[in-house]
Amino acid sequence: MIPAVVRRLVVCLTLTALAGAAGGGVAHAATAPPRAVDLDRAAWEYAPDPGDRGLAERWATGAAGADAAFRPVRLPHVFDPKPDPDTFPGSVGWYRVPITAPTSAPGFTWAVHFEQIRRVADVWLDGRHLATNTDPYAPFTVALPALDDGRPHELVVRADNRKGKEPREGWWNWGGITRPAQLVPLGGLVTHDPGFLPRRVCDADGTGCRWSVLVDAEVANRGTTTVVPRLAARLTDPDGVRAGGASATARPLAPGETARVRFSVPVTGDVVLWGPGHPALYGTTLQTADASGVQQVDHTRIGLRTVAVRHGLLELNGRPIELRGASIQEDVDGHGPALTDADIAGIVDQLRTVGANVTRAHYALDERLQAKLDEAGILVWTQAPIYHRDALLKTVAQRNAALSTVRATVLATRNHPSTLTHSVANELSVIPDQVPATAAFLRDARALTLDLDPTLPSSVDTLSYPGYPRQNAYAQFALLGVNSYFGWYPGKPGHSTADINALAPYLKSMRAMYPNSGLVLTEFGAESSITGPSTEKQTYEFQAVYTRDVLKTVASSPTLSGAIYWTLREFAVKPAWDGGAGLPSVDRSPIHHKGLITYDGRPKPAWDVLRDDIRRTPVQRSDESVALALGTRVAVRDRGGFGMGLTIAILAAVAIFIAVDVWAFLGWRAASLADEREARDERRARRLRARAGHDGDESAVRVLA
């Protein structure tokens, strides 16, 4: 067996060599900064600390006795991939990795970037505490200036996922470094979370449309002198051809200062739109530079598309759409949320197979997963993990913490063309107008999302209970997600949801209360884990019939812009979960059984029901469907083939009717004229006969005389 110290030294040297190659031999900031280095395959080791002894025993400093607890792991990593009820309250785990800075260029230092650590993370380098991160769903970066000496160092991370009843979450309390990590270069200037936001502007008559990409970023001066940052952006089309470029100069930044920079990049050439069925992706490059040279280079792929709500209907690329799909949780049997590339490919493949054009999650998805959804042309109803959080929104500090989570969610997802909307929360109070703290959060969260991404509609997902009045706090959102369990959960006293037939009237009441907001059924589903009659809850047969009946209601509710089943796959939720069926014969377990696919990967009958419905439902709505939703007539120029044919037939019938009328009139007129001529001739003949008789009488008189 190779001693640990030797193994770690070899990995250090290997990491240095790989990173040096990744840097491309860069020797000066004026050419290009070094490249980031993937740390997932580094020599990470993990030690569970259920008794929380590591701090007292100084594990962060490599104290004697700690080595025995550590074992090799690879990132992403979760404490325990099995949803064991004993682990749900949380625990503590430690990670360590030997690390040596890659060959660097003058003016650059290094930092470690974590995509996600659940829940609270502390970071040490060589026993020195550097940072604490308390948001389990937000990425964060920690500067490592000591790496500049080029010598081996040890990075240590303590992850603590212990939690109480709050904050409430509708998924398992996983712990660990659950997403990838990287070693990233830091120059004198750092651009944080640059956004590339597509926009289309048209003339008043709808013609003369022009596309541009709004670049939005914050630039920080990490140096010791005042500098003038310059940002330059370039676009390439899906074929790799240059499609536009622009630059902007920020105000002078003193050491430690930060400035927001926004500028527009006109899109040149023929525009290729992104959408379901045609996921065309453009490339973007953003260079941040000062007088000494380029300090940072950011690359990403975006899609040109517009999302809007008009007349209460959701539109994609200027056309009303009807969504169909299923939500997801990042939870795969045997891995939990520590997804492998194969896990991600499997999730996307399952969405494709069922035909989904949309999915949804309760938090920002893994960057790798959402990039694959971009490529697949599957929309994502993104959401900040603010779930049943009214109790933690009462103070200004609590609301600011929640807004920070909203901000991180928007920044992590706004570049993805699959992002359909930024939902700020899920299932807050049904009467936020009477809960001032919740109303204040909703107001500020909506303003924040629109500031960070003005190209997408803001949204919030709501509980569905009939009988509550319109809420001004919800009416301000362009999109409302309707989480409906009519026919599954009983509801509240005086606000029953027990009858599935009450769903259609409820949807009509939502349209009446929120006429200007787009409405999407963002949750519906029924638990299933046993076979049995379709009339009995918890059976696969009941779930299939329930799904069919809800989708029938959706199809007969034209003011809805779609429906998203909850969920694609079963996932771990919490110990002793019963799902609402309340059957004493059903074992309570940690698994949420509303999924269309079992936790171990077997499709249920309801899978076929959703798949068949999606096949029958075009994502782009017909003009007749839109007219039905709006209660309007369709303009002739906007009619489809059937409408135009009907129009021509009606016009032809009218023309024939008019022709017959003209023919009849002309016939009647000709007959009338003939009658008049005959009458004149008869009168003339009578006069002649009368005159002739009179003349004969006079002659006779003369003769007799």
C-alpha cells in the first residue's frame, strides 16, 4: 500500500502539470489569464464526524490522529447517499485535498470555487481559517493567496448539514460537497457573474426587429492602484461565425471598489432562434482588461429567444405556447444529489423520452444539468429555494438573507436559454397582503429579479385553496405558478380541495382575479406505490386516472399556459413520509412516491398518460386556441389553413347568393318590361279599333242623308 504522504505528493505534482498545460504556457497577463482547473479528480479524502470532534481535535491543522478517519473520495460527494432516517437531522463531515498552484502568470493568484456545499461550509488552508459560507444552494469562491509560493499546501473543508425544523424544505437534508469544485485564477480585476441577456426590439408595427445581447456584470478591483476596467464582448453564431461585438469602459476603480457595467452587443447576420425542437446556441466571450492586459476571460453559450406574457398568455419568441412536462429533484438512487455525468444524461434522456418541453426544480440546477437542458431544448421553470418560508421572513435580516438566495439563483441561471422565468418562492402564505413581512419580501424579490434579468418574466408559485380573495402581492407578478392537489389533499377548513371537479372552477377564479398574469399549473400529482383499484389512493391505477383527469381539465382550461407534473422521478423527502393518502396499510417511508418513475428507475402507468398527452399537445398554440382563451375573433390574416378555407367558402357562398339575387332581379325586371310592352300595345290597339269604328259611323250618316 502506498503511504498517504507519497500519494498526496504525486497528486500535487500531477495537478500542477495538468494545470500548467491547461494554462497554455501563459507567461504574462497581457496575453491571457491561466485557465481554471477541475478539482473533482484531485486526491480528496473524507472523514465523517458525527460527534463533531474535529474542531476540538484540530483536524483542520492536520493534528495527529485525524489521518485514521479519512478515506479517498471523488467529487461531487455526499455524506451518505442512502436516505437513512437516522441521518436526516444532519451531521458533520470533513474534506481535505493536497493542492499546489499551477504555473501562473505575473499578476494572478488562485482561488477555490465550490458550486455547492450543503449546508454550512468552513474552509482552511494550511490550518488557517479563510471563509464560512452559510447558503447551501449558492456557489462561492475563496481566495487562496498562499498558493502563490508554488509549494504544496493542504485545503480543508468542514461541511455541517445539521438543521432543525426550519428552514422547511421539501426534499432530503443531504450533506457534503454535492457539486463540482475548481481552482480558478484571480487577476487584479475580477468580473463577477457576467450575464448575457438576449433582447429583441421591433418597430411599432411589429416589423424591423433588431436583436442584441445585454451584457451585465460587476467588476471589482483587487489591486493596489486605481484602474480603468474595459470589458469587450464577442458573439459567434451556432456555426461559429462572428455575430457581433461591442465594448464598454467602466469608471475608474480605486483599490477594493466595485462597479456595475452594462452595455449592449448588436447581433449581426441571420438570427437563429432557440426553442424546443430547435435549440440553437450562440457562443459568447467576455474579456476584462486594464492597462496591463487581459485580467479575465469568460465563455458561455446562450440562445436568442424572447419570453413574455401578453394578454395573460405565456409567449415564447412572440407566439403563445402551452407547456407540458415534469419537475425534477437532483436525487439519484445510490448518489443522492452528487450527480455523475451519467446521472445527468439519464435525467435529460428521461425528460426527452416522455416528450417534456419543460421541467421545474425547487432550486437552481447543477450547471452541468442545465447546460444539457439548453442543448436538448427543454425549458426550465427556475426557482429560488424559498419554500414555506414565512416564518423566516419576519425580520429585515431574514428577508435580506432570502433575497441573497434569490440573487444567487438568478445569477446562476440567467445565461441559460432554457431558463423560462425566475420564480422567487414556492408556497408562501395564501394571504400575503395580510402578512406584511411576506408581502415586503415578494415586492423586493420581484424587483431584484427584474433588475438582474429584465428579459424574463418574474414569477412566484402559489398554494391553491379556493375561497381566498385576490392578493395584490401576487398580482404584481407576470407569471403565477399554480400548485394544485385538488382530488388528492383535503385542503383547509372552509377551503376544501378534496374534489378534483373543483379544479376547473378554481382555475377560472384565478383567471378572474389575475387577468394580466400568465398561469401555469406548476404542480399536480398523486402518490403511488401499490397495485389496486383505480378508485383507491396510493395505487398505480389511481395515479394514472388522476393524471388523466387533471390533464383533461388543463386541456379544457384555455387560459392556462401549461402544466408540469410533480415529479418525473421519485426522490427522498423526509422520514415517515405518507404523501397524503392516509392509508394505514401503506408503509410510511422517506420516499416521495408521486414520481412517474420509481426511485430505482421503473416507469409507472401514469408515465404513459403524460407521454400521450404531450404528444397530443403542440407547444405552439393554434390561433383558434388563443382566440378561445382570449374570447376574441381571429383576424383574417392570422387564421390558420382551416380558418382561411372556411373564410373562402363563406365568401363564395355569399357571392353565389348575390349572383342568384341579381339573376332573379334581372329576370323579374325583364318580365316586368315585357308586361309593360304588351300592355302598351294592347292600349294602342284598342285606340285604333275605337278610332276605326267612329270613322265608319260618320260615313254611314252622310250616305243616309
